[in-house]
Amino acid sequence: MKTNIDLPLDASWSRDELVTVTRLYELVLEANETGVNREQLLTTYNKFTRLIPSRGEQRRLDRQFEKESGVGIYATIKIAQASSRKRIQIDE
């Protein structure tokens, strides 16, 4: 995984929105590296989907994030949703 990632952010987002989106990116990366609390990941993803209700915009951000980091938001979330474990770690 890359060490320096250009996160896909929107300059029009408020500070709280930036924090929410950035936290989701961090949790997705953690889930794919060291593991993360499943409920925290899913809660943050739900905030993200309320913040960005457009599926097209969500997909665009996911594609940009995956291009930069090598991991996908949607793929990570699907695995988390299918799991019943408290902590998840995505094995590549």
C-alpha cells in the first residue's frame, strides 16, 4: 500500500464533513492493514452516505480512493456488512 495518499476531498465540504470523510478513509485503510472495529467502520460509512447521498458521487470517490490507496471503500464495507465479528481485518 502507498504511504503518501492524495485523499479525494471536496473544497466545498465543511470541517465536520471533511473529518467524517477522512475518518472513513482512515478506517478503510486500517481494516485492510491492521484491523478495525466493525461497528465503528459501519457507523462512519453510514455518516458518509448521509453526507454524500448521490451513489454516483460515492462511486467516484471510491474509485479515486482505490486508485490512490489500492483498497476500495465499497469492497471493504461489503465484507464488514457480511461479517458478524466485532473486529475485522481484510486479508488481501
